Amino acid sequence: MNLRRDVFQAIADPTRRGILLLVAAQSMTAGAIASNFDTARPTVSKHLQILTECELLKQEQNGREVYYHLNPQKMKEIADFIEPFRTMWEDRFNKLEDIMKNYKQNDSK
Amino acid sequence: MEQKTRINAVDGRQEITITREFDLPLSLLFKAYEAPEIVAQWMGTKVIKLDNKKHGSYIFETTDPRGNKHIFSGVIHEFVPESKITRTFEMEQTPFDPQLEFLEFEPLSETRSKLTMHVIYRSVALRDQILQLPFAQGINMAHNRLQDIASKLK
């Protein structure tokens, strides 16, 4: 089994990325996670299973409840986990550059 | 495609450095940070307040496609035109602690300039969480819910 490939497949799905975002902020139960999505509960469970299997999420028993939390170690193993963040800034800076190039033209009129 | 924006995030450190070279003279690059109406355009946000001076502050309000408003704000510690801005940045109504940002602007030539953004987070864990946030791009629903949940925590 190629675990590395599985991790990338895991984060390729928008719902699973949404789940990772949610639990990045705080540990949550499966029920609490599911209530954030319009998707059917069993589908969300399947996503949680995939994320847990590839160790992006860890389960933690707390009384009767099972909480899911992010496994930062695993997230780091995703070589380009920083790429979406970089792309966000690249987009902003490209926009800044475009705007100011036009500004320069207008200014010199 | 050429990557103009570089991010240096060393494992296990609570900081990152973002660098970008612009095909713009220094004065125009700095103006994009100084003029509220221009900040609004490239950041895609409403600028409620931008008081560019030592002891000044800023408030940005962004409305997502669902109509939810998100406030980003901070205080300005240092404002040296065409050279340096030191400020804090906070996503209000979220569990994330504010971060400290050092922005340095330098000329590369008459027509080119460089921005170096040094960002310091409260912890390594927080830094890694913030870096993972843009996974939210294109899934506003999850982001909005995050906001909802966060505001309930308060």
C-alpha cells in the first residue's frame, strides 16, 4: 500500500479538506463534524474513516464520545501542504501588481 | 509557471517568511499598502479603518459569498513610508491568536521592488494550523461553519 499517495488522495476531496479545516480549529465528534456538511451522515463517516486510515486524523476517547483531532505530524509529511497558502498570497500579490501597473498608467496621463 | 511568491517555513519554528519581487517601483508597491481604496481592491476586502501611523490600527471587513462578515484587524507599531510596516494581524471571532508581522519594502531597481513579510505566531502548532487554513479555499461552507462554531465558543 502506498500511504503517501493515499494522503494526497485524501486531501484531494473538498469535503475531506473541509473536515481537516474544521478539526484544525478544535477536536470534534463525528456528529459535530457531520452537522457542518449537507452530505449524508454515512458519507461523512466514510470520509472520517479515510482521513483516520491515512493518519491525517486521530481519534481520542473522551468519556462516551470519540473526538477527532488533526495529526499535525502527518500534515507536515505532505510535502506541499504549504502550497495552498502560498497560492493564496501569490494570487493577492498578482492582483496588487496588476492594479498598480494600471495605476501607474492612469497616473502618467 | 514561475513562482514569484516564496514562503520559507522551517519545521518546528513559530514563524514564516513570505517574499515577493514585484515588477513595480518601490513607491507603487508601498502605495498599494498605504492607500485604503487600493488595499480594498487587491485584498478583496472592505477597509473600515486604516490609520497608517505608529499607534495606529486597521479594521478590514470581508463578506463571503454567503453574506457572512469576517473581521480582520490589528494595530500598527511602526509605519515608515517606503520602508517598513510592523503590525499585528488577527482574525476576529476565531480561536486563532493574533500574529506579529514585519513588512519590509526595498527597491531592486528603478522599476522593481521586493517585499519581505516576516510573520511570528504564538506557537508552532498555531503556525501550522494557520498554514493549513487555505485548504478552505473553494469550500466556504466549512469556513463559515468554522466562524459560527468559533463565535459560539466565545
